[in-house]
Amino acid sequence: MAEKQFRDAIREAMVEEMRKDDSIIIMGEEVAEYNGAYKVTQGMYDEFGGKRVIDTPISELGFAGIGVGAAMNGLRPIIEFMTFNFAVVGLDQIINNAAKIRYMSGGQISIPIVFRGPNASAGQLGATHSVAFESMYAHLPGLKVMYPSEPYDAKGMLKTAIRDNDPVIFLESEQMYGMKQEVPDEEYTIPLGVGKIKREGSDVTIVAHGKMYHIAQQAAKELAKDGIEAEIIDPRSMKPFDFKMVIESIKKTNRCVIVDESHPFAGMASEIGFIIQRDAFDYLDAPVQRVTIPDAPAPFAKNLFDLWLPDAKQVIDAVKTVTYRN
Amino acid sequence: MAKKADEAFTPTGMVYKSTSLPKPTRKKHKTLGLKDEQLPEIFRNMYLQRRFEERAAQMYQKGKFGGFLHLYIGQEAVSAATVTVLNDDDDIISAYRVHGMALARGTSPGACMAELFGKATGCSKGKGGSMHFFDVERHFWGGHAIVGAHIPLGAGLAMANKYQKNGRVAICFFGDGAVDQGSLNETFNMAQLWKLPVIFVVENNGYSMGTAVERHSAGQLHKRGEAYDMKNGVANGMDFLSMVETLNDVVKEVRETNEPYFLEVKTYRYRGHSMSDPGNYRTKEELEEFRSFDPIERMKDYIIKEKVATKEQLDEIVEEVEQEVLDAIDFAENSDFPEESELFEHVYTQEDFPFHK
């Protein structure tokens, strides 16, 4: 099995699906001739041509909406946003059209569309380029939300997203595109709404998705040196969310820390925390803790940015709080 | 006072004049490709739209249903000409003043009235309401109520048609207020770049809610097309035959060239923006002026004058439509509301989606 980068895994998923299904197209800024702002779509224009790999102007509202219209009428578009920070300009099409037209039409229309691209922070890019949007999209009925943390998951999940007949928000990360992992050439898919226990442990459950999954792994290595064995759950899908896996794990560990790159107020961590207190109250030996970015926009200055972004030390501190080792 | 008026960014008191309408065509229906027997049916269609909405307004005032109600009354020549000229499988998408277009396309008055009432038998199963009529089987794609948000959808429908090489064109209607949205400008740019077979139609009825067109849009609306090298023109939306004449040319051109077109239709709505609009922004004289060339009366006069049908025959149609609308009300009243289980139906195509609770 070959080691492949995250960007290659995503490309393979798209290319393999496009070879099988002529109704799939991809549109976005710089996806064709330029071969992708992050080289995710490299070579796709050469293989599929300009009818299926389509460069757009910088008009997120326009091309997101044209994608929705095309999806209503028989195509299966993949819309690449150069980052989800720019998708904000096209949100009306995602929130009001993609997510609601099926419902408002009484089921006459289906909208098989994938909106994909990097999410959340990518270093010192300032406040407008650093927002994690998974909580916001997961809030809205009509959307499905996936957020892989590793190349293997990314390929299998994106295939699922492309084959899904509902709108899927597929979140990636600039900082993960170069990450390598063994990815099979053979066909496989990973279902929506199914998480994965990526590290087994008996002392604490850490729920961490996307880029934060890797922070959790770093923390777990350090914690093991102190004799604390963390169980790490990567939920992989944000909506639907594999609460069952989290609850079952807590029944074993009795403690939980959630690591989430969203802001704290009404973020993913808040919702996961609520479900845990409702469904696993009797199993908890300590209040659930969370590690998130602060309730402040991303700063530019290196020292402030480092302070802002969650790191392994914060996760370790939170684990020590729930295990009463502080 | 004068000084204050001079300083206003959006001066008030502008009037929408019927003199801005292009002159109606002098061509007869046969020259425009219409057969005698079509005309009484077109009259029936236009009158059905009118009577349906007059009755819907009564039902609304009686409190039979809630929500908003935006009436199309006065603009019926536009919808009637559209369905006359287009093929049945061409794709139509419109904004929230949409009852007339659905009825014109052939959605039954019962299904339309039931949708207003929020009943399960409605054309959107009671889940859309007045602003969100859908009838996809008839290639009628809604019913969209965020101003300008469906303009990209119209281009997307056309993109899929071009991709599939199915020969269909898409036509996308919106009001004059939508011309000011970024979505229109972004879509026009891409539609022209990508040569999409789509006809964008602004139904310029003079007012974006209560703001006169001169107060909300700089320049003439159809000239927005020029910026994108998009073919464009103006049509008289108060006259059915004029609309047919224009659309005959536009639809043929778009179908043959696979390129977009921007058509400004000058029309007028007699009623307020919605039911709660007292219409203080326009004068009685203006309203009367437009009423004096009502598209339905004009059609009736034409049919009688051309001896295509007699006044008695048209009166009979009026009676039949009256009954049809009353039947639609009965149908809506006697229909059931959606089952409670419908709350979670059609959110996703996936039947076993685990809804969050």
C-alpha cells in the first residue's frame, strides 16, 4: 500500500468517481488550468477537460448557486472553495437554497452537491482566513458535514460525500494537505456519521476532529508517559455525529475532554458536552472539559496566534483536570 | 425644505409612467404563429390567474391561512406568453410573486390553493406556502423568496441542460428589486462567459416593494446586460401579443445560439407588494392609468374584435373559471393538513437520517 498525501487522497476520490459517473463536475477558483490553489485538482483538467473541470471567477455566491441549480437539474457538482472563509460570501446559496429547497418543494427536488475546501486556521493569516465553520454548518438542517483528519479517511469519506444525494459540506485543512498516510488503491468508502476509535485507552475519552485530532494524539503520547491512557475518538462526520461511540467510550473511561477548533460559544464542543451530560450523566466521574480557540478572532502576531490556537499542553491540562491530577 | 430634498440620497416622489412602456405590437396573432383556437384558452389561463388571486386575497382576509401573500394581478400577460412560447420541457424558475406562473404552467388551481392553505395536497405538500410553489414534473422549479437568490439557480438549470445537450432552455424571472443584488451580476458574468442557454427576465413592475425603480436602480435595467456583452431588450408586459412577439425571437435565439439573454419586461402590479401594503408610495392616478390597459381586458377585446370568439363565449369561460376557483377553495378547505410525521420528511433524501434530538 502506497503512502499518499491528503491532497492526493482527495484527488483520487474525485477522479475515481468522475471516471465512473459522467454527471460529476468540479467547479471553483483555479481548479482547472492552475491545477488547484493547493494542487488538490492537479491533472484533473488534463484528464477531464473544461466541460467537467471548470475555472470560475471569484464569485462564490454565483458559482455556489449555479452549482445548486445544476444539481437540481441532474448534475452532481463538486464545488471547491479556496477556503471556507470565502464560502461566507456564498452562504445564502448553501443555507437558503442547497439546504432548504428539497424541504420547501415537498421532496420534489434532490440536490446532490459537495461543497469542499480547507476550513479553520492555517497559520498566521489573520482573522478573516482562520475560522472553523463546522459548528455553523452542522447547526443547519438539510446539510451533512464531514471533516476528515487523515488521508485514508479523506478518500473514503469524500467518495461517500460525492455519492450522497444530499448537500454535503466537506471540510479539509491547508495544513493537512501534505500529511502522508498509507492509502489503498482499491475501492473503499467510509460511511457518514460513523466515528473511529483511533487510540484505545481506559482513563479518559478525548473527542477530537480535523486538525485538532493530531493535537489530541500529541497530548495522548505525553499523557502515556505519566501513566494516563487516553482513548481518542475521531468522529469524522460532524453531522450526523456518532454520539453512540462517544457515550460507549465514556461508559468505560468515565471522563471526557473535547478538543474543537471552533469558538467556545455554541460550538461543536458545547453540543457534544450537552449530549454527554444528558445521556451519560451517571457514568461521569468529572465534569466534561473542552479545549477550544478563545472567544476572540484569530490574531496575526505569532505570540498571540500561538496563544489562540489549541495545543497539546492545553489538552493535557484538561485531561489532568478531569482525572483530578492538577 | 427644498434644501433638505436636495440633500436626500434617495429622493422621493418619483412616478412610474406608462409612457415608458414600449408601444404594443400591431401584429395579429396568426402572424405571431398563434392559431385561432389557442386564444380563448389563453384568455382562460389569464383570467384563471386573476380570479384565483382575487379569491386567494379574500381567503387570506378571512383568515383561512397565514404567511405572506404577494399578488401577481396585472402581470398575467407575462406568464401567459411565457408558457405559450416555451416548450413544455423548458425550465421555468421564478421569485416569490409566483402563483400566476404556476397556474399558467398548468399546476392545478386546487393544488395551488391547497398550498396557500398549507395542506398536504398542495403543490409543495404544504411545506412551501405562497412564496414556494414547485411543480417539477412541469419543469417549474419554484417559487424563491430571497430576492435574487434564485438567479444563479436559473443559470445552473441552464448549465445542466447544456451539459446534457437536451435542447432545453431555462427562463428565470425576478422583480426589479433583484437587479440590484450581487447574485445577478455574478450570474450574468458567468452565464455570458460560459454561454448558458438561459433567458433572464426582469419583470419591472415599477417598484421594489415600495421603492420606485428610479429610486433603487441606476440607469435602465436591461442595460445591465451590456456590461457583460449580453444581448438584451425591452418588452411590453401589459400586452400579451407584444410579449409573444418578443419571446418568440428571444427563445429562438437562445435555443439556437446557446447564449443568454436579458429581457426587461415593463409591467405593473395593481395590488400592493403584499397584503399589508397600503401603497402610499404611488398615486391613484398612476394605478388607474395602468388599469386602463389591463392585459386581460385587452385580450378579451382583441378576441372579440378579431371574431375569434364571441363575447358570450368568453363570458362562458369566465363562468367556468369562477366555478373552477370555487372548487379549488373547496378542495383546499377539505384537504388534510400534513401528517405530523411530515415535519422530518424531505429534509434529506436519506430515509434513515438520525435527526438530532
